[in-house]
Amino acid sequence: MQEEAAMTNTAVYYRVKINHSNETYVYTFQNQNNLKKGDVVIAPTKYGNDAGTVLGEVASLNDIDQEDIQEIIRLAGEEDFQKIENQKNQEAEALEVCRQKIESHGLDMKLVSAHYLIDEPKVLFFFTAEQRVDFRALVKDLVSHFKIRIELRQIGVRDESRVLGGLGVCGRFLCCNNITDKLKPVSIKMAKEQNLSLSSMKISGPCGRLLCCLSYEYDFYKEENRRYPSEGSRISYKSTTYRITEVNILSKIIKLSGSEGNYFDVPFRYFSFNQEKKTWNVDLKEFL
């Protein structure tokens, strides 16, 4: 009986994606009925109570700060869904009004979205800007127009992509919007390690920053590259020196160029590393 009671009292944790900002949070739910993937709930966020969609149960809390875990307020009902639908038209109108006000105040800022909270009379405006913006006069103007509480939130360009969504160069939905909102630092070193083109057009997302996906396979490439000779290094075979022009760790093919303009595509199995001399050797008898 004690074991059954312990299992009954075990808290279930859910990851919920807030519908407007596409941020994710971890919550508990004290209701007796468990939630399932796709359920819409009303839950507290850093901006106030908002609607979110359950992504599923959380299997491990190892990377989650217990202090950040809050409790879901309720499962969204018919009244909530009606309110959410009505607010869509209000948000479109609020967005247009705010754009006009920004222009009239001559502020250097780009409005991203407008959002009404579900449980309180407050409208949020998200914007991007190159520098800090003094929007106090703008807020007063907006309050006098909407007669409710106004909050302006400056976000980064990567956050803008997360909120608005869209398609990446791969043809899939943006990672920050569809896969994870936990944005990790991405560096040009990651592109170099994966032997990718360093053209900013090819390795940058719609936000203008380096693609988030550059970090996905970086650790694999970093580890694998240690097993191969370095691109640009030279290797000798029968008193002739060859230069390594390309290393492809996926196909396991290494391209060599000779002084006479001859080129070879050599499988990695023909290479060996001399631990004593710390040099690479290659067997080209099948290629010459």
C-alpha cells in the first residue's frame, strides 16, 4: 500500500510550448487527469498567464533548475479557446496601431509582434533595435489609446525568428521555432571544422546569424577529424611529396595532389599513422 501511495504522489512534469513566443517551460499539473501531447493549457510565464501546448512528459530533470518549474493553472476550456480566437483580431489591430505610433515618434525600432495575455488586461509588444530605445513617450501614447497595461519588450534577432517562424535554407521550419528555443552559441569555428563554405549567405539563417544547426554535428566532426591527417599537410610516398587538398570524413576519401599536377582520391584505409615519428604514411601502389 505504501508503495502504491508513493507512485500516486509522484509528480508528473510536462514540457509546454507557449503558443505566441514559442518558448518552452517545464510545469507540473496537480489535476488528477494526466495531460497528453497536444493539450492546450493556461500556464504562468515570465510575462503573465498564457496559453501553451503540451509537448509531452519530461523524462529527466537533470538539466532543469527546480526553481524554474511552476504549476499549470488549468486545461484550456471552451471560453479560453474563444478568447484566444477573438484576441487574434485584436492583436492584428494593435500591431498596426503600434507601428503608426512608432513612426509618429520617430523611433528607430522594428516591431515584431503584439500579444494579449489570456488572464489579465495587458498587451505585449515585442521589437528589435540596434541600440537601446527610449520608448517612455510611446508607452504613454499606447496606454492612452488602449486603456490597459502596456509592455514593450526588446528581443534579439534570433528571438525574432523564434517568435515569427519561417523556413530555413534547408527547406524545413526554423530550428529555434520548431525544434528548440534553447539557443546555443554558434561560432565560425564550427563551420570550419565541418569543412563547410564560409560564405555568409550559405551558413547564415534568416535572422542573419550563423545557422543553429552548425552546432548539431560539431562534436562528431571535431572527434572524427582527430583520426585523419590535416587538410593542407604534406605526405611522402617513395621520395615523392604529395599535398592533402581535401579530407571527407563522411565518404572516408582523402584527396592528394602531386607536384606534376596529378590528383588521387584515396580511401582512408590506405593511410596509417606512425606513432613513434608522429607522421602519416600512405600506400599508393594501387593508384600509380
